[in-house]
Amino acid sequence: MPTLLLTHPDCLLHDMGEGHPERPDRLRAVADALSVSAFNALKREQAPSADLAVIERVHPERYVEAIRAASPKQGLVWLDPDTAMCPKSYDAALRATGAAVYAVDQVMSGKADNAFCAVRPPGHHAERARAMGFCLFNSVAIAAEHARAAHGAERVAVVDFDVHHGNGTQDAFWSDEDLFYGSTHQMPLFPGTGALSETGVGNIFNAPLNPLDGSARFREAFQTRILPALHNFGPDLVLISAGFDAHREDPLAQIQLTEEDFTWVTEELIEMADKHAGGRIVSLLEGGYDLDALARSTAVHVLALMQASS
Ligand SMILES: [Zn+2]
């Protein structure tokens, strides 16, 4: 079974204005990187829009309606100091979440071994009733709930190697022992959550890194904390919040990873998914703000997924 690649043109039309780091060119850089012949074996599909009922498994109806109602006819509306909506942002967010949900459908039903969603806006900072940190809907949390509600998955894990802590995913999973959240991230850094002591009901595994930490500390965090916990949890499905802003060239943080580290962590997660989840992985693009580093890192991540599925 192939690796599925989902994206949608609407995700290019979400534009928070000149100079914003979470910009359409990010997705163009990813698309260019995945357009070369090494990626010919990908099964490429356009992301559908998420159904509101599926989004409302995580976000209250009044929140979803407030986001829709906030959509401007022209110009920008700011939801927080970092997060704006333009006239196409709501549609883009529905496609981003829809990609994640559709990818779960395809992987859980055996039509694809694994999947990568090249979408924006990202989602892991969106809390149940609060947009923040460039995020409107928490696509990865919605995908996890969808896997349970629509496909009978009993235990779903999210592993988040974005350089920022996924406070929204942690918030959504906090009191549910059948959902696992494991994260490496720089501390101190936005959004300020993600301390070792934040453990939910024993289902949250934070592994904060110090500014200037690199490959060794990153891999140690996975080998000593996140991977053993994930092994104990035994997921039916592994979701990845794949942010590539822990790359040494990224302008928003100071972690010093290279592409080799993203290959390594992807292969470790594939091994874990093979052991427990029949190889089922759905990976979603979160951050990554240096265009070249983002393109190279996404390429090695997707190549590893393709090698796992061939
Ligand atoms: Zn990030």
C-alpha cells in the first residue's frame, strides 16, 4: 500500500499578511520538495473539507461558529497577537482538518499504509475553545477522536516533535487515559506549557529541551522518555504533529536539529507503529519557518514514510 499525500489549494490562500512567518510560501516549498521523481510513488489526493460534526468532537459548536463568523469579507481579523483570519482562512482550516480526518479514514481502512498531510494552518496550539499560535482547529486531536469514533481505535497516540509545545493537544487529551500525548519542545518558548510535571492522567509525556540543545539531547529525550512510554501505551494508531521548526536553521527557536534527526525520529516512530499499530501512521505538518530547512526536512520525513510502506 502506498503512502498517501494530502493537500489542497485553499491551504495556500490562508494569508496572515506581509512578514508573517506562517505564510503560504511554506506550503509551496513543501510542494516543490515533494514534486521530484523520488516521490512518484506517493498517492496524491486533494483534501476534503472536514464536517463540522467531526470538528465538534473536540471543539464546542459555539467555538466553531465563532471562528466561521469571524471570517472577514476583506482584510484581516486578528484572533490573538499571532493569529489572523483572511477571507479564505476558514476554508483553509476546514481543508487542513479534513486532510487529517480523511487520512485517518484511509489508513484505518487499509487503503494506505501511512499518510502525510501537507496543509496549513497548523493546529496543535488550538485549545478546545481558543484559537492561538497560528492555529484555528486542532486537526491532530480531531483526527484522534475520529479514529476512535468512526474506526473503533481504542488507543491513539500523538507524538509532537514541533519545537513548540502542543498545548492544545495536551488540553484536549488531558483527562483521557486512552489518548497519549508525547512532545519534545524548547523551553522556555511559546506557549509556555510543556513542563515535565504536566502529566495529565499519566498519559502526557513532555520532554522539554533547552535552547541550543541538539541531536544528542533530542534523541535522548525520545529514547529515555517518549518511546518507552509509547511502547507501554501500545497505540492502535500513531499520529505525528510534524513541525520542523526544531531545525538549526529555523528562525523561531534555538534547537539545533538537522534533517538526519528528522529521519531518525520518523524511523523510530515507524518501528513503534509497526510493533503496535499495524504500521498505521498519519503525519500532519505543523511548524517550520525556514523555507529551505522546511523543504529538506519534510522531504526526508516523507521518504521515510514511503520506505516504511513499500
Ligand atoms: Zn512550532
